[in-house]
Amino acid sequence: MKKISIIIAAAVLSAGIAAAQDMQQATDTYNNGAMALQMGDNAGALEYFKQALSQAEACGEAGTDVVNNCKNIIPNVELSIAKDLIKAENYTQAIEQLNKTIASAKEYGNADAETEAAELIPQVYMTQANSLLNAKDYAGAAAAYEKIIAADPSNGAAYLRLGTALSAAGKIAEAEAAFTSSMQYGQEKQAVKQLSNMYVRLAASDLKAKNYADAVTHALKSNEYQENATAMQVAGTASMQLGKNDEALKYIESYIALAPNARNIPDMYYTVAVLAQQLGDNAKACGYYQKIADNAKYGATAKQQMTALKCN
């Protein structure tokens, strides 16, 4: 009986020594992680801390402090790795890493890391989308902006830039819808400007392609959103090609009012004078001929017409 007691005592002593060795191993692993972290090796530090967590958990109550420290630091290290990926412009992996951080932070109860990671995700998507837009990858940019909007339906800036990407891709109706949505969320001034510019570009393209009716339609659409001198010039030019001189005169006069100091104003004065003369509005024709009577290019013709019209 005495012999058995001695054997049991020896076994208990052996188990205690083994437990102490396990705890020392967990502590050493944790310290290796802290050293790697100081040296800027976030990936290496993360692996050490994960190993230390597993080792300390196996030690039961004795490993409580190491377990708690690991659970606190692991989400922070994962967040640092994500930030490094963002700096390296590796946005796809950064978002994956941020999601891992959120999962770890929830599991280990690190609310600060969870909140910061969650706030970074839409910022990364926006940065990625802007980068794609600048690179003229309009489809990729649009997809990225749509992800932002899915997560935050009231993000007016994302709607605005989505409209820009869609417009550049030639998706006019979708772009207008995106710009319109951005107006509802604080981007009205910029959205109106973008819509006006989108339609004036379309009008200019129509004019170049000799699609005169469409040129007028799109130019007027541009001007509806925001008064646009270029749109009025396009509308006037296209209307003349369509033989609608009365409308052409109206649009070109609008252009003159919006851009009185433009370099081509003498040309516009002459055009209006000729149109007015053709339409029988001699008083208006005389007024515009008078404006260019001393112009080197149009002066001689203007004086001849003023004489013919018997302008005062």
C-alpha cells in the first residue's frame, strides 16, 4: 500500500512539472510574438499570438492571463495587417483582412478593433473605386461604388461617383439615375453640374455625327439642369442645320447672354444678325450689325447690310 502512494505522488509531481513546462512554452511563444511585433513583423507576430493562445488555453486557469492578452492583441494585429495592405493599394486582400479582423474582434470581445475595421471597409471600397475610375476602368469602378451604396444607401458621394463612372461608360440613363440619387443625399450642386456636363458632351457628339435633332434635345437637357453656354451654341448650330432659324436665333442669343466675353462673340453677333435679317426682324439685324461695324473680319459686310436695311 505504501508503494502505491509513492507512485501516485511521483505522478502528481510529474504532471505539475509538465504543466509548468507547458505554461512556460505559452509564455515564451507570447513573448516571441511581442518581439516580432516590435520588429514590424505583423504576420509573424500574429502566428505567435495564435499559437500562444492555443497553448495557454490548454493550461487551464494558469494560462488565463496569457489567453486574455492574446485575445485582446490578435484583432489589433490583424487590423494592422489590413492597414498595411491598404497602404500597398492591395484593396481586395485588405477588405478580406478587415473582415477577418471583425470576426476575431467579435469572438474575442475587442469592440474597438471591430468598430475601426468596420468603418475602414467602405473607405477602402471608395479608395479602390476612385483608383479604378482614374484608371478608366469604368465597369470596375461602378461595381465598387455599388458595393459602397449597398452597405450605406445614403452615401451621396458614392452615388455621385457612380454616376461619373456610368456616364463615362456611356450608360446615360443609369448615370442620370445615380446623379439624381446623389442629390437626395447632399450632393445636389455637384450632381446638377455633372448632369449638365454629361448632356452637353452628348450633344456635342451628336452634332459632330450630324444627328442634329438629338443634338438639340441633349443640349436643351443640359441647359435644363444648369445654364450652359456651350449647350446653347450646339443647339443653335444644330437648329440652323435643321432649317429652324427662329429657334437657332433664340439659342445663339442665349449663348451670347451666357458668354458675353467669349472669343467667338463677333461670330455669334454676325450669325444672329444674318438670321434676324432672314426672318424679317430688321431692327434686331441692325442692332447686331452695329455691334460688329468696326470688326476687322465683319465690319465691311456689316456696314453694307446696315445700308441695305437702312439702319439708323
